[in-house]
Amino acid sequence: MPQVTLPDRDPVDVPAHTSLAELARNTAGTRAKRAVAAWIDERLVDLSHPIEADCRVRFVTPADPEGLDVFRHSSAHLLAEAVVSLFPDARPTIGPVVDEGFYYDFDHAPFSDEDLLRIEERMRAIVAEGRPLHRREISADQARELFRDNRYKLEMIDALPAGETITVYEQGNRAFVDLCRGPHVSDLSRIKAFKLLKVAGAYWRADARNTMLQRIYGISFEQPKELRAHLAAIAEAKKRDHRKLGRELDLFSFHEEGQGFPFWHGRGTVIYNELANFIREECRRRGYTEVRTPTILNEELWRRSGHWDHYADAMYFVDIDEKPHAVKPMNCPGGLLVYRSRLHSYRDLPIRQAELGLVHRNELSGVLHGLFRVRAFTQDDAHVFCTHEQLIDEVVALIDFCQYVYQTFGFPPAEIVLSTRPADCIGSDQIWETATHALRQGLERLDLAYRVAEGEGAFYGPKIDFDIRDCLKRKWQCGTIQVDFSMPERFDLTYEGPDGHSHRPVMLHRAILGSLERFIGVLIEHTAGKLPLWISPLQARVIPITERHHAYAQEVHRQLADAGVRVAVDARDETLGKRVRAAQLEKVNYILVAGDKEMEAGTINVRTRDNVVHGAVTVDELIERLRQEIACRALV
């Protein structure tokens, strides 16, 4: 009999062909009872999978990341069955799991909100029937016959490598059959807590030349209380939507005349500039020199860098003097030319070049999303040129820089991902191994936990990515550190070593905020628009109680403005309560009320946007408090 080893248990013998589901039923513990799939040695499989030989088994539940993926992928299949049962002419295409839940794309006319409610009801009815899911292996010819009326499935079948096993999943008595590798839950009755969230257009294969499909998004959980908590978080996220707050707080706007290009208003520009100045100040402290490189550069440069071959679909092109040029999607080629413009000695290294560079990306209109996905944005870019011996120290310094910035804004420690060599890459095996080793050593020197994303590095080098989580637990990929041996080779960068000979420097690419625009959007939603004092566009508002207090209010305004505080006076003919409320809605950090007592004593009555009353203080004392809060970049 096969011997099965479970975590933290003695091996047990089971009859051959015993299914994992049977093993789960006979295994004590809640994990086995809640299992939706299992690892059998190194394979994640359905619970129907039979045990044929000695193996290690670990059950996974919806509490595990891979178990939640299985649960939600099965939810996508549940959605697909409900749609085709209600709309027989709908052609299902793909239904993957995504960070925010799952979706399924259909070739069909646009679905209405009423349609989504009908689909949800049908999903509940299917769940109530308790339909099992069966995995079946079929030949390519059988698959083509089964999906002969669905050109999307046929295209996927034809794209499979010759000889690859093709599997389908049947729900119930073949009520719905879908092309899928799996694994899936054993029965749709497991999926009781779900909600369809929205419908959007999406091109097949993300190609604007293809058919526009209808993408239905959903979310599902094992427990109804988890769904309720998630829906409450979605409601809170809607309140915090940076596009909504951007309008209300007069920060930025978008216009048909420039789709995907943000227009920064006066107050939003304050936030943008303060963020840029913060990064500039921290770069100066760490020995960076700021550079600026052109927005448009010729085809030859982009071919030499490799972007023309690997990134052309995301670039804008223009002819100048009848020669092809491109608007830069990245800053690094310009930084390479700056380095190459003069001779360098080993004594000059490391050279740290920072650039707040405006870049352009050719994004599809369907993926544009406020400040989160735009066609023009500023990267807080930097390129470090160093010797091989300096490499690990520079990696450590960059990691430390990233952590400091996220801590300044009150984000919890970032999740770190090390991405390794992709299939489409440049450079030898040796340089990729050396570059990846340097990133690992930097992380391990700082004793930082990280996960590895195999094959997800940049085309020119491996990278470390930093994922931050906001107050709603949403993940945002911001910073990146990339080791690059290829660009210095392509651009023939050298430095004179202590031996008098020419040597190649190593190039490090790094961004911390990533895109200033996107980071500002994240920050607005993280704080619900209540920005820390140092970066807030309007730090204080003086409110005179009556007309006779106007002159004193203006004098307080003058003193604060002279001290560098961003301050305004609200002397409108409105009640004090309305003006205080207006300041709170505009997220003004400090609301300063001036009346008879304050005018006579030379003080000002201080309250915050959260209606915490601090009482009367002298103007000088207030200025000192604000200066200290700004200088230390306090969060509150």
C-alpha cells in the first residue's frame, strides 16, 4: 500500500487508488475537513486525485493563498455556467483569478446591472443544487469537437503545445463544461459567499484589434462574514476613491482633450512638488546628483538599449528631420549617455544619478484609471554606477532608502519580491547569476523576508520589487531595484581601474515611489485625503468670527505665511459652524478661529479637521508647533 506523509504526522498506509478526498475525510483536524485541494509532492491537484504511490500530502484551504485561488477560480466557473444558462448566445472565453477576486470574459452584448442581479440569483440556485465538478482528460480532436461553436476556446486549444494533456471540468451532469487545467473544488455547494461587483469592457487577448468582450468581476469567500467585511471595505474604498477626492479637494482633473494625461490644479501641484522635494532632499543626503534627460530620443538609441525590440508596443513615435524618434517610456538610456559623456576613474564610483523624469507609455484607453494608470507620469528614477566590489553595499543602501520612504508615510513594512530571469531577456547566464546573487545577498544582509517570482525579472536584469499595503490591506507595487550588466556593455561604459586598465561598471536602476502620480493616488486613498501637515496643500485656515475680527485674522495669516505655512482666510458671510465644517471637508489640517478673546490676548483658537479642540495659543507658539510637525514629517 502507498505510504502517505502528512505535515506533523506519522506516515500512514492507505489502499491504492484512495482519493485525496477520502484521505481528508479520514484525517483529523479542521484543515483536512476544510480542504479544497491538496499538494501531492510538488503538484497542486483536485481532491479527486488518486494516491498511487508513496507521497507527501498537504491539504490547502481557502485560508491559504493557493487554496483561495482554487476557491475563486471555481467561483469563476460557477459564474460562467450561470451566464450561459441565462444567455445561451454568450460565448465564454477565460476566467482567471486576480488580486481583487476573479472575473470571466464573455463575447456578448453589454450586461446591465439588472443582468448582474439575475446572474447572481442563478449562481445561488446552482450552489443550492450542490453540483460536483469532474475533471476529464480528452484529446485535442475531442476538445475541438466539444468547443466547436466557441472560436475563443478553439484558439486556446490550437495554441497548446503538441502532446500536452487537455483537461475539461464538467459541472453536475455536464450542465456546463469548460476548458481548464484546474484544480477546482469538488462541489459547487462550497461556494456560498460571493458577490458580482461590476462589468467592464475588455479586448480579447488585451489587443485593441480584437473583439471587445464583457468582463464580469466577482469576489467570493468561504465564510459569509468574510464577504460582509470585504463589501464594507469596498464601500470604504469608494469613499476614499482618489478620483472622487481629487475633484472634491480641487487637486487634479482629466479631460477629453488629453485622455490619460492628468491636469494638476494648484493644490494638487503643491502635493506633487512637496513629494518631489522630499525625494530630492533624501537623494542629496545619500550622495546623489540630479540630472535631466530629453523626453524624445532617436531610434538608434532605443535599438541599442533593447527597448525598441522589447518595449515598442508601449512607446509613442515621432519623426524629426525625417528620422524616427521615440518619446521615452523610461529614463535609463538618457542616464547612460550622461555617464558616457566623460571619462571616469574608480575613485569616482559609485556615481548615483537621480532623475525625476517624465515618461510616456502607450496605454489602452480601457485600462486608464485616474492617477493609477496614466499615459504620462514622473518616475523618481535613479541609476547607480559602481564597481563589482561595491555592488552589494549599493543594493543594501537602496533597500534601506526604500524602507525609509515607506515608513515616512506610515505604511507597514513592504512585502519584498525577488524576480528572476525571464525567457525574453538579454545577457549571459553568468551575469544573470551574479546579478541575482547580489540582490539575494543584499536582502539577506538586512535579514529581510522575501519571496521569489521565477521568470518575472526585467529583460535586462533581475529585480527586487516592494509591495506596500494601505489601510484597507490593498497591495500596491511601488519601488524596484534592478541589477543590470547588459546596458553598460551595450553602451560601452567604462571606468579606469587602479590597474590603469578600462573596466565595466555595474548599473543599478531604482525607483522608490515608482510613479509620483500613482503614489499620490495611493496616498490620498490611504489617508482618505487627510494628508500629513508637511505635504498638505492647505495647512491652516483662519476664520474670523465676525467682521470686526477680519483685520486680526489677516494679521495672523500674514505671520503664518511669513513663517512658510500654507494658510488662507475664510471671511465669508456665513455662520462660524458652516465655515468650520467647510474647512473640515476640505481636509485643512488646522482651523484657527479668531474672536474677541483671541484678538485681545494676541492668541488664536486651534482645532483640527477631526474636530479636536486644542484651545487658545499664541501665534508664535503655534508657528513653532507647526514648524516642528513639518520638519519631522509627522503623520498626525
